Amino acid sequence: MKPTIVRTIVELRKEIASFRHSRPLGEASVGFVPTMGYLHEGHASLLRRSSQENGLTVLSIFVNPIQFGPNEDLDKYPRDEEKDVALAASCGVDLVFLPSVQEMYPQSRVTTVTVSEVTERLCGASRPGHFDGVATVVAKLLNIVQPDRAYFGLKDAQQVAVVTRMAQDLNIPTEIVPCPIVREEDGLALSSRNVYLNAQEREQALSLSLALAKVPEWIAEGVGAAELSELLKREIARSPLANVEYADALTYPDLLPPDADVPLRSIDGFMLVALAVRFGNTRLIDNRLLNPMEAGVETCSAK
């Protein structure tokens, strides 16, 4: 069944209120998947999970201008509303929220949500202000939708950590549900930005997942965080088009660097091994989230 499309906050709240009032309390849960559109199978996995776990699923599609830096790809960010709505329908989505920039930011903005500490490294260090924009728009959307659960993909594990901490600190009564990375058959993590890659860049972009696949082996050999970072950079550098922005191992979800020379295999708790690499003008991220003391056992539910 085709989802209902709404473009204003008033319409969306009316639809959600009507659903909640029409259902018994135990059947009135609302799931929410916030996106910037140009949906792929990674988004679809979140939407299907929400549809399975909730009575109503809301998808938002909004290319949020305040999370883009001055030299980033806001104007050319891919958009395809018709295709997105069709995918949403196939995943059981009930409501698609398609607000304009004017609807989301109707007046000069004087309030910004800032989550410190967990935003100081990785993409937070290389994209100043990015996570302020993310936290602000997600806080707005959670307040607008007021869902019981909100679903986020772990391909951007730092974003999951930021949103989870924000929800905890601000007592937002929404469960933040982290979901596993979805990959192409050859291992490339799905991303809306993959369409920017030419054939040669696309082939060499596999160096990210191939390097990450070696992480459990390197940890088992007793490497520390500094050595692991160098091994990852060296492995990715075999692809001549790759320009590594960062390759780091941090504790998760607090995103703190462990002692550089302490063997990672001795650390009890989750570690995030995260990459950001440019191929031409296209910036890709990827990661592995694992527990070194459990032989590299990975998880999609670390909080």
C-alpha cells in the first residue's frame, strides 16, 4: 500500500495522533527512520525492521543544510523523491514526511544542539559543525514525530553514538535502535554517495572493507591502536586513488582513544575501528564495531 505523504509538521502530527488514538495502547507504537533520501537497501533494512516492530512507521526525507560545510556537496546531493516513495511502500512505511527547508527552519535559527566529547574525533574533527547540524535536526525531528523507537544505521557509528547520548542527556523518551551495516555483494558499504564514484574509484573503494576484514587478525597478533592505524593506512594506500582522512581505533560508544601502545586484545569492551577515505571528490566512511577480548566478535547493538 502506498504511504501517505505529508509535507508539513501540522499534517504529520495530525496523522500520528489519529493513529495513536485509534489503537489500544499496546498496539500504538511508532517507529521512525530519519534520512536524507536517495534511499538504498541500507535504508530499506531500517524501514523493514521498524515496520516489523511497530504499528506505524514514519520515514522522513530531508536534506539538512545545517550539517553540510561550505565546501561540501549540499547542492549536488542526490535526490529522487519518486523512487524513495516507491521503496518506502515496498517496506511497509505508513507516513513519509517530506518537509521543505522553510518548514524545518521557518525563522532565523538561534538554538543549536551541541553534543561534546563524542564529536571531537573522527568526522567531528574533520567536519567542524557537522554534528551540531545532525544533533539539531534529529532533536527537532524526534520532537516533531515523538516516536517510540528511532532506527539508525551503524555505517555512521559516530552519528549513532551522538544521537544516543543526546537522547539520554535530554531525556528524550525514544529508544535509539542501532542497526547493522548493509553491504554490496563485494563488500562495499552502501551509501547514497556511491553514485559519485567512477568505475575505477568504485573498484578501489573496496580497499576499505578489505582492510577492515583484516582487523581481527591484527588484533589477535597483539597490535596497539597506533600500529593498527598505520596498518590500515598502509593497506588502503595500495589503492593509488585512495586518500585516507583517518583510520582510528576508539572505545565505543564514548569514542576515546585507548593507550596507543596497549595491545587492543587486552581491552574489555567495544572498540570502533573507523575509516574515512576520499576517492576523487567522494568521501566514504566505513567501520567495524567489535569486542577485542571476544575474538573480534562484532555487534550491532552496542549502546
